[in-house]
Amino acid sequence: MPDLKSVNELVLRFANVNGSGSASANSLVGKSFFRMGLPVGPKNIFPSNIQGLPTWYEIRVSEKGYTGRRGSVDVMVAMNSQTFQQDVADLVPGGYLLYDSTKPLNPHGRRDDINYIGIPLTQIAVSKYEQARHRQLFKNVIYAGALSALLDIEFDVLCDLLGEQFRGRDKIIESNIDALQTGYDYAKRYYDCPLPVRVERRELVGDRILVDGNSAVGLGAVYAGATVAGWYPITPSTSVIDAYTKYASKLRTDETSGRKLFGIAQAEDELAAIGMVIGANWNGARAFTATSGPGISLMSEFLGLAYYAEIPVVLVDVQRCGPSTGMPTRTQQSDLMACAYASHGDSRHVLLLPATPDECFEFSMLSFDLAERLQTPVILVSDLDLGMNDSVSKPMTVAPDYVWDRGKVADYEMLENGFEFYRYLDIDEDGIPYRTYPGTHPTKGAFFTRGSGHNKYGGYTEKGPEYKENMERLLGKFSTAATLVPEPVIEDKGRPDAVLYFGTTLEPMVEAIDELNQQGYSLDQIRLRGFPFSEEVWAFINRHDRVLVVEQNRDAQMRSMLMIEGDIDPARLISVTQYDGMPVTAEFLVTAITGHLSDDPAVSQRLSA
Amino acid sequence: MSYAKPKVAHPAIAKNELGYTRRDYEGSISTLCAGCGHDSISAALIQACYELDLPPHQVAKISGIGCSSKTPTYFLGASHGFNSVHGRMPSVVTGANIANKDLVYVGVSGDGDTASIGFGQFSHIVRRRLNMLYMVENNGVYGLTKGQFSATADFGSASKGGVPNPYDQIDLIQMALQLGATYVARGFSGDKKQLVPLIKGALSHPGFALIDCISPCVTFNNHEGSTRSYEYVREHDVPVVTADYVPYAKTIKVDYEPGTGTSVKMHDGSMLNLHKLEEDYDPYDRKKAINYLLDCQEQGKIATGMLYVNPDVTDFHDILETVEEPLSSLSYDRLNPGADALESINASFR
Ligand SMILES: Cc1ncc(C[n+]2csc(CCOP(=O)(O)OP(=O)(O)O)c2C)c(N)n1
Ligand code: SF4
Ligand SMILES: [Mg+2]
């Protein structure tokens, strides 16, 4: 039996059937590590289904701070007979399998190199509880209790969390703690506790929070002063609107009248959702919507209108595995081009690419400022992994001197004082014209918004030169946008090769880079955070011989965008893609990157020199 | 926002209560075909707004795509207007209205824009009870794309010759009644005497108001053998310059008494049987209105007038429970929950 020993470095995976009530017990365990001061990375791997299909919950605990997926599993809680064989196979040699020993295990496929920990969960539950529902639910809590003993999770921490979750419902708290205790006692009695793979309290998380990206985006919209949301349900974006609804209801209800300082409309489809957002922004409110790939396709016609008629739009795209319905509960970064170049005609959009929940919050707020400053759609491109899984993150903060930027709006006073308003005139030479809100002034500032040809004065035109002049200005505005989107995060020590990545590749990349360093590979890094690409991005790429472009889609979309926008020699951009729907692992990155680098004689030579 | 009066006009020119002249409600010169019914509807809108003393800048005009949807340029030049995308006017008005409930919303659409590509959005805006005037300028064809059948086609089929439209027509009035609209009227572009009051009623109605306004297209219609049929035009089309096919046409006008019918000769010679509601017609009974419409349909008559009204209105903002002030007028101070609230939210994630 291989000897597996570790303190505060482990991957724990739960295999369950969805709809069995396992989610709350599993996340209880996940949060308990965090409460013990340990960095965690919980990932929910769930089916597009309500009941009966396999679902997994994987928790990475890492004292070193590696919270991305590592690959392979140390401790498996195998509660799903459908996937049992596969779950057993995923364990590392020396790993631990916790299973329900009510029925004897099928000896077929038994591994000699892992440890079996049988607990008769069903039997215990049946003898303890009358109702079928209780038997099912408490079975989950019983294994959580067993894990407390096996992994040395502080029992009090679990009790505290239950107390917070069911605050005021003492009976429920009591019965849950009782179930925990049952599991704990059983494990203590029959097994050597704790296992050699275990945890221990540390003070490593400080003021950090454990939160999902979608909550952060929804809350960001509240803090940005968004008052209107139009939306249509789609996984994995729905919880953005749920969060906005929850926080707005709590924080934005007028105390005296009880009425709301926001309006949310569930639309009949995504076309209507984006139409509402356009109408509301046109009318002077901050409005947004959230969707995923299929919704982006439906919104495309309207996005072209907003681009050309220059109406602010905030659109959150929580990407999932496409094309079509694809694997709707799996993650990908595959809507990049669909977002960047959404719509017909020559249109291009501003993208923000958050990688962590605090960036989700910050960029959510920023997207409203940029949309209004630039008078154009801004698409916050998140993904399922970031949006729906909890991550350890810096707290969400707003600068104390923050004021919203409503952009160039000619108000009543300006118009009254002789400001000469023409809707599409570039008076500041940054490509951005002035707009007015409907209802501002009885005689001045009204204009007609249209998707058809218009000249710089806002008049209808079918004259080629006038049309072109306006389209050229829009290009100029896009250059302005490149100076306003968040700058990339760069580590440049003058090495010849670099990795370029964005979004949720961050966490596993941090780990992969450390591992690569240990193996003698040394790479500069750039993490993109916005589109259009800024001068800094081009300068970085041009300083390096070769740039490995890492992304979570099949077609290397980011690499294409770099080639399109920067006219970069394709040979210098080496594509590393991972797109099976699972969050990228450090293991994969190390293998893929070393594979590329050592293939190349020049690199091998440099490494050995 | 301001209600300041515009510059003084010549004293001899008639003004409304607010001091605006009719001129102040006009827009730029129409580029529609001469005699197009849509222009008569614009004129009726101008008159209605003038007579209602609406400050023009407090009106927002929003449309889809089509000849009809072009018309917001031709009335209320001092109002903001928005010519959006085909069939999606309802969603744009919805967003605009949520943002600012204080403006008056005039949505303009065509029968193609509403009954085909925009049918979904139409149904849902009725359900949402948005406070607006939804004007369908219904000519039974796709004017702007040169005369294909629309889903409301054949309101005159009883007397029309040629190949009948093989598809059942969509009656927007019946749809609206079913979906809970609280103000439902049918007008005819050529009957200003009837149309202006219908528009005034709709603009004053504090909820969703639909006017399905029959509005003949002088250039296209779909009868075999007609020189303006889609087939004919397609065969004889000189690309781009559709104007070649536009004969000078006079706007069709009618003037008849309540409770009577009138047959209107359309530009292509076909007849339209309009029937004006009886004076004792009860517009407050939804069930009766639906039956009445079905009876008319059987008799090949098109009922015009105020078909249904329910003054007891719930508006979308009542459903949303929004504050009194327009959301767009709220300052950041009122919208920002503050740093303490954020800190306690952070704490909830620890
Ligand atoms: C997405 C889309 N599809 C098709 C068109 C082409 N199109 C423009 S107007 C129109 C029909 C308009 O018919 P209707 O709404 O009845 O207006 P009318 O011109 O008859 O007043 C069509 C199909 C378009 N503009 N957009
Ligand atoms: S084509 Fe028909 S609907 Fe269009 S402007 Fe001419 S008459 Fe009016
Ligand atoms: Mg039409």
C-alpha cells in the first residue's frame, strides 16, 4: 500500500446522485476547511438535470494556496453506485475511499492500492429515522460527521456552521448535530482517526471571503447604481440576477414607502431582455442583463443596434460548454468571439475578463461606468466555474471616493447655456459624442435614435462619405476603449517565452508556474483582463519570442483575436487549449506547457545551458 | 426635467393650454408614398397630442422597423424618438418605461412588425400592462419589403377578388382582449373624426392601450392581377427604385355615423366594410366585446371604434412596486447601499 501522507494538502471528492440533498452537507464540509483558516477551492460538477443523475463536489484544500483543480483525488466519498467504478479509479494510489457498507462491496474491480473505509450509512439512517426523507438527508450529514473524525475537521466548526445556516430553528440544528455526532462516533470507533491525510487549523485566509462570482457580479450591479434588469433564465447566469434581486431587495427598498428603487423584468426571451436593457439605458437608467452562450446569439441583432446607435449596455455572459445546448452545466471560455464580434456588419464590443470574485465585483461596477463613458455595449465575460463555484477571494470593496461615471450627457443646464448638441459629433476627439436623456429640455437636445445610416449631426443619411465618417469615428472610440479597460496583470523578467491567459485559468496557472519553475522552465506571464487589447498587451507580446496562449475552448479563439487585432505572426502564438468542460487543472497545464517547450530544440538548449 | 414654454410664436396662431402651436407637434417631412395611410395616422397623433396639451418633450416615440415604424420621425420633432429593430419595439418601450414612468410612451409598429416577427413581444407587453399607446399601422402587407402578405392580411377578403390568403388571419384586437389589455380600439387611418378621440383616449389611459389602425398601403397589395400585387411588382421590378410603382394616390377618407357601416374603396379597387360601433355599445364588457368581434368577423365586417376599456388599471410599475420617482432620476447617493452594508455582506461570506 503506497504511503499517502499530507497535512492541509488534499483533494476530497464527493460522488452523489443529484436531488439527494447532498449539496448542503458537502458545502458544509467545504466551508469548514475555510473556517479552519485554510485556502479551499470547492467545485460543483453537476448534470443538467433536477434529479437522478451523477453529481460530484470536489474540494481542494491547500496550505500553499493552490485552489485551482489539481487533478486526481486523495479522499473519495463514493455515494453513487452508478459511478462507483469510475470513482474508485480516480483515487491516487494510497488514497481513501469512504463508502456505504450496508451492502457488501462487489469484489470485482477492487483495488489493492487504496484504503477502503466502510460505514453502514443506510443501515444507521434506517435504524435512526422513521421518514424516508430524513433517512436520505441525514445520511449525508452522517458522512460529514465521519469526515470530521477522519480528516480532523474541528467538530465545533461544523456545529457553528449549522447553527448559522439554521439560525432560530433549534430543532433542526439539534438533529443535524446529532447526525454529525453519529458519523463522528462511528468513524472514531472503527477506524484510526485521523487519517494520515488530514487538516489542521492555520491562519492563512485573513480577511478573505468564500464566494461565487455570480453573487459578486449581482452585488456589483447594486453598488454600481443599476436600477433596471431584464433577463431570461439560463444556467449558469441565472444566479447573477438572483443575487441582484436579493441584494437590491434588501438594500434598495425605500424605508418609508416600502417601494423599490429598482425594477426587474423577467423577459419572454433574450431578445426582449436585451431590448429592455437598451430601452432603459437610452432613457437614462443603468440597466443590465445576464445570459449565457445561446442568449448571446439571440441578442446579437440588438447588440449591433446598440453599438451603432451608441447606447450603453451592460451584458454579463457566464460562459458554458457550447455549441448549442452543449454541456450546459460544464464550463468553457468559448464565447469570446461570439461576444467580441457579436452582430452583423462591422461591429465590435468591449469585453471585461474577470478571474476572481473580487474582480467580478469590481468589473461589474466598472462595466456600467465604461458602458456609459463609451456609450456602447460592455460584456462582462465570466464562466460557469467562476460564476457558480465558490472561490477564496479578497473582500469586495468600493473605493471610498467612488462616484459613478455617467459619461457625456448634455443636461438641461448645458443645453440652456448654449451647448450646441449634435448627437454624433466628436467634439473632444476621443470618438465619444454627447447624448441627452429623453425629457430633458422642451426645445433643445431631442434627437432620433436609429440603426439606419446617420451622419455626425444625428440626421438620417445614405451618403457613403457621411456613413464612413461615422464608422471611422467608431473605430476611434474603440481605440479610446483600449485605454480604459483594465490593464493586463504582467510578470515580465525578460525571459524569451511567456504564457498568456485570462479568466479562470488563473488559479491552476499559479500552481503550474511554480511547478514549471521547479522543473527548470521559466516563463513570463500576462493575464488579460479586457478587450480591446491595450498597448501594454502588444508591447508584452512583442517583447517575447513566443507566447503560449492558454484558453478553454477548442478553436483557440483568443489567439485568433490577437492575430486579428494585432496582426501578430501566428508562429509566435502557440495554442494551448483545454475544453472538456471541466475547470483546467494544474496537472494539465504543466504537461501541455512542457510538451510545447521541450518539443522545441531552441528551448531545450536554453534549458540545458 | 422642465416644462418651460418654447419661444413665443405669432399671436395669431392658435395655441393650446401650454402655449404650444400645432407646429410644435409636427416632425420632419414624410418620405412615405403620397397617400399612404400611415401619414394620416401621424397627422392624427399630432392633433391628439396638441389637443391634449402634452408637452412634446415629455413624449417618447419608439418603433420597430417598417414604413409604419419610420413615422415617428414625422411627428413630435421635439420628442426623443427611437427607431429600433424589427418586431422588438415592445421590449425597448418596456425598458424605457421601467426607467422613467413619467414620460408618455407612444409605440408605433406595423402589422408585420407586430403580428409576425414581433408577435411574442406584442403578447408579453400586453400581459405586462405597460402604460403606453401601442399603435399598429395595419395595412395587411409588408410595405417596406414590397408587399408580401402579412399575418393580418385580408381584412377585406370578403370582397376581394384573386387568390385568397390561405392562412388564417391574426386579429390583434382579439389577441389583446384575451391577454388582458385595458384599452382596445380599432381605427381607420382615413377617419380622423373617429381616430383622434381614440388616440386621445389611449394617451390618457393610465395603462396599456392598443389601437389597431387600418391604414391602406397605396403601393402594394396582394391580389392576383393587381398591378400592385407582390407578384406583379416582383416580376416587373426595377431593383431599388420602388417609387416607380407608386402612382399618385389620394388619401382615402371616410366620415360616417355611429351604428352604421360604410364600404371603402381601397387603392386597388377592393372594398373594405367598416362598421362603426353603435352609440349604445357597452365598451366596459370584455366578454361581450369578444363575442361582438366574432359576430362581425362572421359577417365580414370590421368593427371600428372603442371596443373595450377598463378604467380600473394596474400598471407594470404597480406590479414591480417601484418608487414614485422615475428610477432614472435617482441619485447615486440614494442607490448606493454604502460601505458598511458591503462589509457586512463580506462578513456573511466568511
Ligand atoms: C430582422 C429583420 N428581418 C427582416 C427585415 C426586413 N423588413 C423590414 S420592414 C419589414 C416588414 C414590415 O412590415 P410592417 O411591419 O407591416 O410595416 P409596413 O412597412 O407595412 O408599414 C421587413 C420584413 C428587417 N429589417 N429585420
Ligand atoms: S409602401 Fe405602402 S406602407 Fe410603405 S410608404 Fe408606401 S404606401 Fe405606405
Ligand atoms: Mg404592414
